[in-house]
Amino acid sequence: MDQAAHHTAEPGSLLLRDQLCFALYAASRAVIVRYRPLLDELGLTYPQYLVMLVLWEQDSVSVRELGLALQLESSTLSPLLKRLEAAGLVRRERRADDERSVAVHLTRAGADLREKAGAVRAAIGEAVALTPEQDAMAKDLLRLLTRNVTST
């Protein structure tokens, strides 16, 4: 293992290798780049894939609920939904009980895409190469980091 892996950051260090933000950035880019060819086969971008994950979990979600789940503003979410709708994967409709609220539903094609997406999860799991315990720990730490940063 290289020395950087065992390096302990000095308080106040401005070395790139000591920056948590860079470690997160590099890991995020690497994972998203790994997703790209897999999602290309599904005709999805990474943000569109995240939208589909929410809808595969629970069909008929309001745009507001979708934004909360994905931590995205509606101004970012709206173009994603328009492209998914144009691709025939989702449909948007105003809720009868609240005209101000728009519900997003999977179409048959969107629901059918879920089966093909299973291969994406398997390939990413193989590429990440973490044990189930490491995977759970990484997610727990990242969720804690997100909570801590957003609560300040």
C-alpha cells in the first residue's frame, strides 16, 4: 500500500491528500464514470437513473417528494422529468385532490426497465468491491456526513 493511504493529516493541513472534500469528489466521479456505460445501455443519465430508482421503489410520487428524496430543487428536477417523459418512461399529471401538486408515475416501459437495471447494481457492486459490511459502513458514514453538513 502506498504511504498516502497510511498518512495521518496534520490539523490545518492544506495538502490535497488531506482534504475530505477531495476524497469525496474523486470517489464520486470515479463511481459515476463507472455507471455511465451501464446506464447508456438503458438510455439513462445518472440523475435520470436516480429518479427511476425512487419511482421503482414507489410509483406515483409527487415532484416535491421526489425532490426531497433526491435532494434536488424542482428547477433541476423538472428538465430531468421532461426528458424521462419524452422517452416514454414516466408521465406527469396534476393531482385531482391538489391542482398545485404534480404526480409522477412510471409508464409500462419505465416499469419494465427495472429488470434491466438489476445488472447495473450487480456490475457496480463488483466494481466497488466492498464486503457487505464495508458497503453498509460506507453508506452509514456518508449519510452521517450529509446530516452533519446539512444541519449546520
